[in-house]
Amino acid sequence: MGDEKYIMAIDEGTTGIRAIIFDHDSNIVSQSYEKIKQNAV
């Protein structure tokens, strides 16, 4: 990786969190999803 610029979008929902990294041309470079553990109260 040199001087490339990226944008990361983060979406936090009630059941999980997602992160997506885009390059300058709006192509998805990487993405990840992690489920959030739900605790009963």
C-alpha cells in the first residue's frame, strides 16, 4: 500500500456491526461482519 486513499463505512445495528472499506472508485476492498451477543435483562 502506497498513498492510496480509502473510506470505511461502519453500520452498527441491534444484532451486529459491519465495516466496509471502499477505494477511490467506490469498489469494495474489504468487509467484515461481527454478530453482537444479545443479553436478556
